[in-house]
Amino acid sequence: MDRRKWIDWAIKGITGLYGMAIAYPLVRFLHSGEGEAEEKVTQIKLEKNVVPEPGTSKIFKFGSKPAIIIKRPDGAVHALLATCSHLGCTVDYDKKEDKIACACHGGRYDASTGANISGPPPAPLKPLKLEEKDDGYYVGVV
Ligand code: FES
């Protein structure tokens, strides 16, 4: 192989690798199917002891999304998706305030309904359907 052919071949190879480096993340993004995975999960079961006493909560996965189950001080249990409507941080239950709080920018949500009550969140949290049975909590899409 002469020098010219070798340089030609090397340039084509490097260009091809460069193109794959650009195309790979784009193809992965387009085929991630994140929205489809969320739609496939319609119900999950949580153990009864996931929220053992009033004032406790637990973050869990609902499909690909974080969700939260809360047992409020009055014993009422609620489940909501836990993605903040502002910029997508995962929210958590603040037992002292009895509210759902976002640590990123101080957003606050009602712990029962998920209504946005203060801070920057522009929309409420999405509530999940919760059914309490003898063998656990059944959490599903509304
Ligand atoms: S991401 Fe939650 S308040 Fe900004």
C-alpha cells in the first residue's frame, strides 16, 4: 500500500468513527422509548409495611418514573408521581410541614392531592390511584 492510499484510508476511517460517535447518542435517544415504558406499567403492588406509621413516606419506581407513597399524620395514604413539574427533580415528603417538598428550588405541593402550593412549580404532581387491600397497596394510573 503506497503512502497516498494509506492516508486516504486513514482519513475515511477517522471520518467514519467520528460519524458513529455523533450518530450513536442520537440513535439511542430516538429509540429510548421512555414514554412507551411509562405507559406499559399500569399497576404495581407495594407491601403494607412500606409506610408503617403516620408521617412516613417511601419513594419507589413506577415504571421508569419516581413515585412516592405517603401516610399522612391522620393515617390517610396517598400515592403520586414524584417528578417536580418545575425542572424535574424528585420530590420528597416533609413530615414537619406535612407537605411534599422539592429540594431543588423550594417548591411545595399538597401531600394529598399533589396541588402545587408554593414556589416555582407551574403544575401539580400527577396523582396515582391507590387501593389498599389485605396483602398490600395497589398503585396504578388514574
Ligand atoms: S425542580 Fe422542583 S422546584 Fe425547581
